[in-house]
Amino acid sequence: MDQSTDRTRSPSTRPGLRAAWLVIMAALAVAGLLAVAPPARAADGDFTGALAASASTVKIGSTFTVTESAINLGSTQVSGITVGIRRLGFTVVSSQPPRTGFCRIAGSATCSFLLLSGHETQTYTLTLSTQTPGTYTIQGWTTQPSTGRGFGASVTVTVTS
């Protein structure tokens, strides 16, 4: 009876053949992933960001600037970029928005829906001031919410009396 049962089982249900079949399918899947891996150079659609402050130490009441940049590394346009600066402890004296997008200043200053042309850099600059001495961390980011990709950085500014 055991022999007749064995003959009626399909090859895919035999444990040894099933394991071999799974190994072959996994190898093919990995080979397919390797075939479409991106090159090491920047591809179209790649972007990054940068955060810079004009000073790391300032006196109470004086102003300084903080700039967040969105940088297109490729030759085609990249859309849906958001840049932001978190500047708790500072008052915004003035702002210089990027060429595209919609900006607002609240707890953080953000510009959404930037459209970067090929190899273009757009910047969002805030002129800041404070009346309270201390050491502060200012954070900046450049993201593309639709893909979840992005860049973040921080700078430390010390305010003295």
C-alpha cells in the first residue's frame, strides 16, 4: 500500500523535491533582483539635502541665517519635495522661500511641493534671532513624502549675552 501511495503523489509534494524547487526559485528571485539593482552613480530621481547656518555662536538679539537646500542629483525633474527647518527657541525675522512650492512658518518652517529641474538646487533661508542665551539645536530636512526618501541634519547654535 505504501508503494501505491508514493506513486500517486505529485513530485511537488515530495519533501526532497519541494526543498530543491524552493531553492531554485529563491536563486532565480535573487538573480532577478541583482539584474535590476541601481548603479552606484546618481540616477535620475535621486536627490539630497543640506543644512547650513551662517554662525555657530551669536549674541542675544543679533541675527543669523539658516538654509536648507534641496539638491537634484539627476538630469530629470523631481517633484513633491518638502524642505523644512525646526527652529525652536528662535524668532523668524525674515524668510527667503525656494523658487517653487508652498511655504508656511509655524513651530517649524516648511515648504512643500517643490519641483526640482535637472541638477537644480533650491534653498529655503530663514533669518533668525533670539533673546534667550543657551545652546540650541536647529534641525533641517529634505524629503519626498510619496517615496519615503529623505535627508536630515542638525546644527548647534550657541547664544551668548
